[in-house]
Amino acid sequence: MTASKIDIVLPNRIGDAILTLPSLVCLKQLRGKYGGFDSEYKLITHLPLEEILQALNLFKVSRMTLGEKINSWLTPSDKAFFLVTTSRNLGYHSRLSHGLSLPNKKLVRYSKNLAYLNYPYPEDALPKALVEFLKSRFGFACSTIRHFGICLESGYTVEQIRQTFRFDKTSLSPAGDFFDWKPPVPSHYLVFCMEAASGSKRKQNADRRWQEEYFFDLAETAFKKYSLQAAFIGISNVPELPDKPYFIDFRQKHSLKQTALLLHYSGGYVGNDTGPLHLSNLMKKNAIGIYMREDDLLNNSPIFPQLTTKFLKPVSSEEIYPALGKLVSLSL
């Protein structure tokens, strides 16, 4: 009997994609214990995440390219889970499609509507016992919990998930050969990211970003008080960094894998609620996360919540000083 081919199309933002990973770990654990119901899974990413996802050794990984879309018509999968509703999925074909139909995406429709993907209330569409288990046992936020619906769609039960799923800081450990690059930076440094909602959404989400001068002050404090240099990352080189030898500008200079390794070898991360916060969390680094929206604080927390000290709308950099000292002490 030929195995069913099932594709999982990941969200098209770094943080959103990382928030799906616990559900994929669960799916792999369930398949190992109960069998895969004759299915072969493949992850498809819109982002340059292939090397990171492959190093995590969950499932086969492909990039959403024109070639991948053409191949989906030549040899279509039996089922595809679209974990993001976007026009960038147009042209990708499967015999059955599962996703969230949205009124403003009239051209994007699915064979089955996955209501639990509707942000931010998965408890309205997922079994209460599953939601409570994931919240109380692991501290997952709503954006992570909702993706566990794909485990139910794959034929597993809530009780099987409760009996099988294990997740801690040893989970999602990259393979050894992932660490084949080391950053050109001194051995003791912190990573800073001032961005949030960059690109086309920058203006309409300007309220998500903490004031840049506060980050500069924290970086200055980290050097003067703890002798830690500051490595700034991001996809934009605006604003210009202060001319200081201990401020290192790595913005626009590294691949996503290199950024992950820059975080891995660092003493920790300080930044807004954005992709690099989740990437540092995936690299098991202690971090300070600045949230400017209460809903984001409640719904988009990293998958290892114990590693991140979260602040909601801090009014000054001085408010962060004690957490910065704790972050440094944990890295030594």
C-alpha cells in the first residue's frame, strides 16, 4: 500500500513558523508511538529556514518555490495543511487542502476550513482538555496551541497527545553539523534587535517597536557594567548606530542560519517581540523580550517561556536594568 503524502506549509514569518514547532514535535512523537497511519509528512517553508529545520530532524523540508508549485501539480500530495492563509500559496496544489478561509483572501480557499487557526482563540475550536493540558503543562501561548489541531486532523486523539507529548529544553536540538560556522565577534557579547514588523508592515505596526535610544542605553550599560559588546541584527540598517567600538553592526550581513548561530554563541538576546526573539529562544538563549501590545504578550510568547523575561510597555531603559543584570549572570 502506498503511503499518503501530507504537506505542512509553514507560516511566512520567522516567529510564526517557530511557534508551530512544538506541534510538529508532538506529531513526530505520536507517529513514533502509534504509527503514522500510513502517511509521509513534508514541511514546506516560505522562509530561508531549510537549514535550521533540517538540523532539527523533524520531517523532510522543502522551500515554497515556483519549481515546488509546478511539481505539486505533477505529483500532488494527498493532503496539505496550510498553516498560513496567504496569496503566496497560490499555485500550490494538493488533492485535499486544509487551512483557514478568510474574507479578505477571496482567491485562497481550502477543501476544509481549520477554524482553530483563527487567531487568537483556539479554545473556541479545539477540545478544552487539550488546550488546558498545553497551557498548564508547558506554558504555551495561544499561537502555539492552535497548531496542535493538525495532530487531531492526522487521526490522533487528545488522550494520545496527553499520554505521549514530551517537551523541554532538550527538545528541538539541532544536529551537530549545524554548528559549522562561528561568528566573527568577540567571545562575550549580547545580541540586540530593535526591529519589529519590518518591511511592508513597518508603518502600520510602528507601535510594536520600543524606542531605539533605550536599546542603545542598554547596550551601553552592558559594556560599561559587564564588559559585554553589543551585536545588532536586523534586515534594515536604519537607524544608524552610535559610533562606538563596542557596538557591532551585523544588520543585513548574515543568513538566517548564521543569525541563529550568532545567537547561539552569544550571552543572550535583548529585543522587541519579533522573529529574532523566537529564534534566540529556539537556540535556548535567555532573553529580554519587549512587548508593546498586551495581546501579543499573551498570545505570542516563545515556545520555551521560561527562558524569556517579558516586559509590557516599559517606560524607560532603567526599568530593564535588573533583568539585564540577571541575563548577564545567567550567561557567565
